[in-house]
Amino acid sequence: MNLRFVEAFFWVASLKSMSRAAEKLFITQSAMSSRIAALEEELGALLLDRRDKQIRLTVAGSRFLVYAERLLAMQREIKSEMGSAAARALSLRLGAIESVLHSWLIEWVQHMRETQPGFELELTVETTPVLVEQVRRGTLDLAFAALPAGGDGLRSRALPPMEMVFVGHRDVHRKRRYALADLAGLELLTFQRGSQPHVALLDLFRRAGLEPPRVHTISSISAMVQLVEGGFGVATLPRAAVRRLTERLPLKPLACDVALTPLPVHLSYRHDPGGGVPSALIDAVLAFAGSARAPAKASVPAPPADNRTAEGASAAARSRTRPRLSRPRS
């Protein structure tokens, strides 16, 4: 039995699309159809129901899918044992939301480059819905998103959630501590409409009995940062990203009486018994993400600010000069 034909069947069954399976294996759709037809002829049974332009498994196809996974897993194991897979370079199609990119992803990519000779990366930075759909379609090997990708053949692992904070301009937002009512009177910036940070922000005000403030939804962290830098308003961003930004920009996390809901992060990928992403790599990603930052805690009261005397002195010194705000860059 030709294992290339078995692999072709596995991907058609997993992706439920002849064209996407052909794209996955870098062959034409006609070649994919020929491989499936040859496999069906050899087995003496129809494996796919092609009616109504939808791919469905027949009863025989469902039974054979179990054997196909075993055959491909055995092929992978044999190659690993005999050394034929040892020298193969790791090529990874990776997707991530911006919050992960601006927090710890770059360090992980650098770590991979140092530990994996021949490591090749194809990086896509998108919103959660787009990333989840691309994992489902098989165009991404791994994706870090705020929601897990669900479906046949898909796997998801939860990573430590990311602590979210209010971020303002250090020369404009000078209060030592902000109540939620204070923030309700400001221009607020958060991620795109309907996203977890957007919904959580509105819920925070509703639970406090406050009228939801004017919230501007922006899909780009870079755009939010430039608006805050220009004095436009206050943004909600991951604390890990803010630490980097405050090193070079006039931004600061605002001490607040309430805490924002942490941003969940999920690693999603497609199960591939014949290759794909090694399980050891999945475990390494989870370990790296866990060590990069401590898990966030969703508590309502925020801890009191330290070193208030020094903070007050710094604010007094700043008040002697009028701040000059930079314009948002286009």
C-alpha cells in the first residue's frame, strides 16, 4: 500500500476539502483525486462521499481513517528510529495575536533559532477569529490566540493568561491612583469590537453600575500605543507588553482600584500522525510561556502603590513644566 495515498486520504478526511488537502501536500487537486481513487480501488471500497460538493466519510472511510492514523504514526516512528528524520530542518507556520507578539514570542523565536538548526519560520499576526479559522483550514501549524480552535483533529492547550492593565501617558495621567469612575470620564482604547478585552472592559463598568464609557476599538497594539503617546486616551494592554514600551516611550501602567480580566491564551494545532508539529515542541512552548511570566490573577482590588513619597515628588517635579505631546504617527 502506497503511504502517499494513505496520507492524501488522511488530509482530505481531516480538512474536509480536496483543494485544501492538495494545498497542504503541495500537489494539484487532480493528483489528489487520483491518489484517493487509487486507494479506493486497492481497498475495494468507497472511502469518500462526494455528493453535494461536500466531502463526507463513508462507513468504510471512517473505519479506514483509524488505520490511516496508525500507519502514518508508524511511518513517523520508523523514520525517527532509523535516523532519517533527525537531520530534517523544522519549518513552522506560526500564527499569533499581537498581545503574544509584543510580550514573549520574540524571545521564544530567538530560543528556537539557537536550539533548532535550520529553523524556518512563517509568521502570521492576526486576530483570534482569523487565526482559529486558519488552523482549521490547515494553513497554520500552530496558533496562539485568545480562543481555542475546536473541530475534528484539532488540539488546544491553555497557556497562562496575560495580566491586563490600563496604560496612560505619564505626563498627562498623573493621578497616583484611579477609581473606575475616573476612567469612565476618559477616552478608552481597547482591542477590536467583540474581542475578549472589549467585552470584559464593558462588563467591568456595567458590574460597577457605571454607564459604559466611550470605548474606541482598535485591532493594532502599535496604533493604540501611538494614540496614547499622543495624549488621546487610556489603553488596555498586556502588562508584559507595557514593560517593554515604558523603556522607550512616555507611557505608564495606571494604578487602579479594580483589575481588568486577564487575557486567555490558547495554543491550537492540528493532530498529524505522520509528521507535523512534534509533541516535544508543544511541551517546550508551554514550558517557555509558563516561565516567561507568572499566571495572572483576576482579583478585583489592586494592591496599594509602593513608594508613594517618591512618586508624589516625581509628579510635583513634572507639574512644573507643561507636557509637550507628540502627534500620533500615521
